Amino acid sequence: MAFSYHQHWVTPESKHDILPRHDAVMGLTLTASARLDNREDLYNRFGFSPTAVALTDSQLILHAYAKWGTACPDYLLGDFAFAIWDARQQQLFCARDLFGVTPFFYCQDATQFWFASTLEAIGAAAGGSHEIDYAYLAAYLRSGTSPPYSERTWYTKVARLLPAHAMTVSAAGVRIWTYWRPEQVPALPPDSETGYIERLAYLFRQAVSCRTRSAYAVGVHLSGGLDSSGVAALASRQTRQHGMACTAFSWSPPLESQRHLDGDERALVEAVRVAERIPCHYAPGTLYDLADSKLRPLHLPDRRFFPESQVRRLAHDQGIRVMLSGWGGDELAAFNGRGYLADLWRRGRWRTLWRECAAYAQQRGSRTGQILRGKGLLPSISDRLLPFATRSALPPYVKQRGALALPGLLRPDVAAQLRAADPGPPKQLRRERPGVRRNQLELLAHGHLTTRAEWWATDAPEQGIVYRYPMLDRRLVEFSLGLPPQLYFQGGWSRYILRRTLEGMVPRRVQWNWQKAESARNAYLETTGRAFRQQVLKPLMAEVLSGYESFDSLDTVRIHEMVRKLVANPEDHSSLLGFALPLRVEMMMNQPLAQDVQAWLSEWRHKHDNDVFFSLR
């Protein structure tokens, strides 16, 4: 048994931690990536005096295991992935937090077991290369390139320990179980609307306060939305009380870089920045960041939220090691009440339904009948009958994805392997259905929350940064899931209870804003998308791909034909719209090409580093 750990100091206690940690008295050895938020509660349960004993989070985890055994994750609040070797029981115990903020991958054969927080580390420990899981790749392509979140990964022999799961490894084998389920969270006891709001405000402050525990400066995302604005406001106030610095970061372009647009989100960002007197950096991401996100092997963490690369660089330069995000708010405390009007329809509460639809329609300049049909009737219709009830084609996010749509540039034998692989059953349609709680649970089961958390947890350590998500605090999550449904949608206002909770925390124009179009950011993305195809992808194909006589997954003849057409018609780059995806598949299977592409991109960045942003204004 061998443990290792790459020390990352963030909290005051972590500076005194020693990992891996061995306790000879308890017969336990631990390695962990963890931050515990209920330290005071654990001190009380263990009978320790906080003033007399200063324990690190890893020591608290060991004491929790010694007291509760494999049930200990249920008593831990925070973000964690850890492994404990129990010498007395001769077993390895591993656990991961509720939403998988901290990654955990593992690989096993008949005689050995490896675990790590990145796929690369698993590959290094388990002998380097792994066989591509074509079934997982097929599921990825069938789902519209939204990574299917499950215990499977890009490699057949590497699995992930799912969020809210624990496992034991011993001579008897591997046992895995779930220790928390959102569907089992009970409804809250009856209370007044004011009582619910006061409780939510308390939990919100508590969730942000726990996550600003840092020995270094703190950063926070600020988009102008309810969740990020609330997190930013509370974080700025709490850090100020402790004499610490707090800086906001927005993915929108700088104010001076584009003219003012209708629905410009930067007006909301500025309102919060001025009210809280905090610096805000506008970091929309450079053209290189976009290229880097689209030209990396498919198995590496996805950087489709490419502005975050620029945010991390700016944060690192300012000594920031903690970045707070409102991620998870839309599914929980800031949920928009989707399914509430359909539930009123189903239960025959016609008067309330009409009143809410009329208020919602008036607020948005729509017709009451249109809202009644779209939000009340259609969610109640089954998936099978839905196409017959709609006059136009279904929006992409509710279309069936049962058929495997393969990129046309793949080699015939690779395409045949993908078609022969079993990608598993198609995911359920993501569409509004009757019942607020039902819609929340379907969103939580989708896996997108953990997917982004895994990506960022893998990428961010390059700049010495960790992400924290106050909206995913267990106490706040369970409170949000237990709320009466009418508190999410009332008087025509979606996200009603959070709007009321933010009274006095954020400017009123932010609190009661119902439209978040992000027009400035969308205009910037459109510009960078065109520039990427013309300034990056075209020369990459001509200078790198044209030199390859064969590929592992791409159709060589078709690729060379594309290069010839691009050279002959330099102004026409429409054929490149869907090329990035098959190229990423090739880079996953073809390591020499991946290295050549990354080397070319690095050289391109060096040549264009000074003019890459200004050329896009």
C-alpha cells in the first residue's frame, strides 16, 4: 500500500497539515483532498475544545472514521475525496462528496488497485496507455457532445467513484454504495413565507462564510445573475470583515471594448461592483483560450467555458487561491420554478394558474394563453405525444438522441466500431414536467454540475486555485429541495424566494431583473468563433494536418481534400464549422498528432500574444 499527495496550501489549517497522514494509535493512514465546513460541530461531537486543540481537516476525517467507520461521510460537510487504509480491518475505504466537487478515479485488475484525482495520474501509475472505451465515446457523440456522466470514463479499465458514493477495497473485493440521495430529502416543516426567507438567508450566509475560509485572497464570479451576485455581495462583506481582499471576475468583454447593447449584462455587473466597492476584472477569454479549448484531446478536461482560463491567470497574478462560483444555484436555491404551473394544471387549480400565467405574461410582454399552453399544458403531455401537440419542431434540448450521429470525417472502420459499441440507453428528454421537485431532481441526476466541477478541479491547480460552490452546500441543498413549490414561482416571478432573500444584499435592479441575455458576451463569442476558424483552424490544417500521411480515426483522403479546398478558396471556411470535434477524437487516439498540435498552438500564441485581443474589437 502506497499513498502520495501534492500539498496545496489554501486554508489556515492546511499550512500545518502533513499528507499522507499516518496515525499509529488508530492504525489508520489517510490521503485526501478535502475542506470541511462543519469543523465546530465535529469538535463538539468528539469532545474537543476548539480553543485547546487545533486539528487539520485530515485529522478530523481520521477521527470521524474512527468514531463512525464507513458511515463517516454522512457526518462530513464540505468538498472532499479521501482514502483511508485501515490496517486493523485490512481494507481501503474511499469516499467522495455529495456533488463530486473533488474528482476520484480508480483502476483495478486481479492483483492491484490504483486511485487518483486525475486520469493522467491513473495512467502514469497503471502503466501509461489505456484502451479507449468506444461505448463511452459513442454515448458522448449520441448525446450531442454533452459528456454522459456515469462511473465510466474514456478508458475501459478506468472508472470514477460517483458523487455521494463510498467504497471499500479488500481481499474480499470491491464494494460501492450511495450514502446520500436527493430524492430522500424530506419536505420542510410548515412555516410562514417570512420564516422560510429568514432561514434561507441564514443558510446562504453560512454557505458563503464557510467557503471564504482561506489564508489567501479570494476571487468570485460575477455575471449579474441572482446567484453569482448574491455570492459576490456576501463574499465581499465577509472578507472585508476579516481584513482580506475579494476580487470579482466577469466573463463579459470590457466595457470599453464594445458598444452598449440591449440587455447588456455588464450594467448588472457594474451595479453590484459599485454597491460592494470591489474590483472587477472583465475577462472574456482570448482567441488563444478559445483555440486551446477546441484543440485539445477529447479525454482532457473540457475548456468549453474558455474565458475561465483568463480568469485563472488574472487571479493567480493577484495571489488568489480560492474562487467562488454560483454554479448550482439554477438547480436549487435559485431555481426558476419550472413545473409549478404544469402542476397547477394537473391538480385543477385553475384560478391560481390563470392568475400566475397572466402576471408572468404581463411581465414579459406575452399573451396569457401562450404561457398557459407552453408552461401549463405542454409539460403534462407525454414524450410520445409531444410532437403532435407542437406546431413547430422541438427545440434541440428536448429532441430524442437515440440515433448515433457520427462525424462524417471519421474513418469507416472507426465509425463501424462506434456503431457496434453499446452506448447504453438514451438519456431521458430534458424538458419541463409537472412538479418543481421533479424537475430539480432530474437536473441533479443529469450530471452536468459534477462534470464542470471535475473539469475545473483538474485544470485549476495549474494556477494554484481551487473552486468552491456555496450553492452546493449540503445544508442549503436540502433546504432548497424541501421548500414548498409555490416559493419558487409567485406573482409571475420565477426564482421568487431567492429574490426576496436578496433584499438588501444586492441592488434592486439586480434583485428584480428577469432577463439575462448576456448580449455583450454573446457578441464577443460570435466574433471569436469566426476568428478561430479563419486565423487558427485554417493555418493549422495547412501547416500540420497536411503533413500527415495517415490518421488513427480521421479519413485521410477527405482531410487532404479539405486542405486543398481551403488553400484554393482562402475566404471560404464554412467547411470547418464541425471539424473541431473529429479532430479532438483523433488527438485522443493519436498522441504524436496531439503533441504537434499543441506545439503549433504554443508557437501561434507566441506570435500573436500582443494583438490577439485588440484585433477582435
